Amino acid sequence: MLGDTTATRQVPTKATSKKSSALQRRWRRFHFDVPIRLVVQGNHRTEVVGRGCDLSEGGIAVHAPIEMALGDLVEVEFTPAYSGMPVRVRAIVRNRCRYVYGLEFQAKDAVEQERIDLIGQLLRGASDFREPK
């Protein structure tokens, strides 16, 4: 029978691609829309205001009107929901698409690691955070 020799190939859909990329992530991402401030060190110190759009225990995605390269070190400051106090941590640019940057938190000392740990506690405890669509 001809039907028995036909190979079936499964093409990844948008839904399965998201699911498989989510399985590869180290931390669960949560929708997060909040003003942020970036401090970029370089030849001269630059501060810009932007928006945080996704947050995880390991980093944050931000929209910022500035040119940054992969590997750049920045400081990002924002006030997490349910916290009331601003958090400022060091981060490294891991990816970018136009002016949306994926920043991975990089603690420089124990105090900054405590701040990063606080973000994780807030994410685990907050019930109205949603995964991005």
C-alpha cells in the first residue's frame, strides 16, 4: 500500500516552539510591566529610563532607548510589585532584538545576591503574575 511508505514529518508550531523553549529556560518568566532605570558604564556613565516587560529569578527583559552590545554590564533599577522598595542590581546583556534587551542578573557581592534572591521570593509569592503569551 502506498500510504504505508509515506513519512510523516512533524513541523513545530508556534505553540510547540514556545513550549520547548520554556522547557530549556533556567527560570520561569513572568509578565512584568514597570518603569526601569538603566545605568550603563562605558567611556562615560549613561542613565536611561525604559520599561521592564518580563521578569524571572535570573533576569529581566527591558525596552530601552539605548545602544548596548551583548556582554555589556549595566545596573538595572526597578520596584517589584508587592515590594514598595526599589531594587538595583548589576546585569549583563545576554540578547537583544532592536531595543529590547535580555539582561541576566550578575551579583557582585552578597548584598546584591540578597536583592536577587528577594526578586525570586516575590515572584514565587505573588499570585497575580502571569507567564507572557
